[in-house]
Amino acid sequence: MLKLILSPSIVCLVSIYFIFSFGQQVKADDLNYPENKLTSPIIAQNQKPRLKFKLPDRGVPNARIGGATRSLTKPVVAIIPSEKIALTNSESPTIFVYISKNEAISGSVKISNESGKELYSSEFKLPEKTGILRIKLPKTLNLETNKLYKWEVKLNFKDNNPIVASKYRTFGWLEKVSLKEDVSTKETWANLNVLAEAGIWYDTLEQLAILRLENPEDKDIQVEWTELLKSVGLNNVADSDILSEVVIIN
């Protein structure tokens, strides 16, 4: 029988080789395993599901400036869906209007019920910059659920020229509705998705505007904002700045 005889020096070298190789493999595994383990959750947290806004089926005539047809070239534009009712779940919703460069001395907002009865009117100071202005309506309006309300925003000038005044005016409709799902306990993006899928225009727009102002470098939020406006035909003002000032009507 053939016997293999190894010298002590060879045995020692072989042992060192296997120990070193095993150690290198364990070290590589230790480095790779945590990397894969930690990366996926971080990516998942940063990924925001795209908003899917669903417009209500009901339309409202003359819902945007220019009557049944809309003119985005006018200096004041209502940020609402064209010829569709815009919903809110808030007691004091925020309405949005785009205001271009002007020489007006002030602005005014008026709220009426569906039959045309004026419920509230107030003047407000105009911002110095042009862009999309937010106007917070007062809780004292006591909006009733499933009732239509018309709002109007116009700019006021020194000469009170009716032709000029007609150009710097816009209006829209809103309806307060109940929301079956409680969004108060949800995180911001989940909340937005619930509002968007329920077709709650004013509340979706308000929360998305706040997110965009608080995160100006977040491209995902910027894309969601512009895509939402473009989805309802507001291409001309979709890339306009959202003004940091909020007009709060008391």
C-alpha cells in the first residue's frame, strides 16, 4: 500500500492556506450581507407611489373663467378642473388662483351659494410676486355637506375700468363632501393618495403645495404637482411658482 508522507512544514503551510481562505470568504460575506440587507428598505421608503387623481363624474357649467370654455391666457386663472366640480373635505378649504403681473391695488374674494346669494366677501392685499396664490376661506362660512358654493376672485384697480376688471377676474365652484376613510392618522403621502383617489381636489392640491414648498429640491413632488395640473388642462401654469404667502380670510 502506498503511503503519503507529508513533512511537518508542508502540513503547516496547507493549514495556514485553508485558514486564510476561509477567513477571507467570511469577511467578504460579512461585508456583502449587511449591504444587501440595508439597501432595500431605504429604497422602499424613498419611493413614493404616483398619485392617481380621479375626477368626479358631475360637471358644473361655467366652472372656470371664460364661461364653458377656458382661457389660460388671461391674467387670473382658477386652479381647478375644467368643467368638473371640485370637491373638499375641509371646513375651511384653500382655493388656488394664478395671478400674473398687474397694477391692481388689491384683490377681493366673494362666496355665494348655488342660488347666487352672497355669503361672504372680503378684500385682501396682493403679493408682490406673480404666481399661484393660495386663499384660505374662513370656517365661519359653515359649509354644508353636499351643497354647491361659488367663489370669485378679482383684482381691483384705481380707475375701476369695467373692461380691465373683467380680464382680472376668475371663479370656480366647490362642494364639501364626507370622506369615508380617516386620513388624520396616516402619513402625508398615504393621506394624499386617499384624497386623490376620492377626487378631493382642493385638499389634494393644498397638501401637495405645502410639500412642494417645504421640499423645493424634491423632484418627485415637483413632478406630481405639474402632472396633476396638466392632467386637468392647466399646462400653461403648471410650472409657475407657488407663492409662499397665504391669504387667510377671517
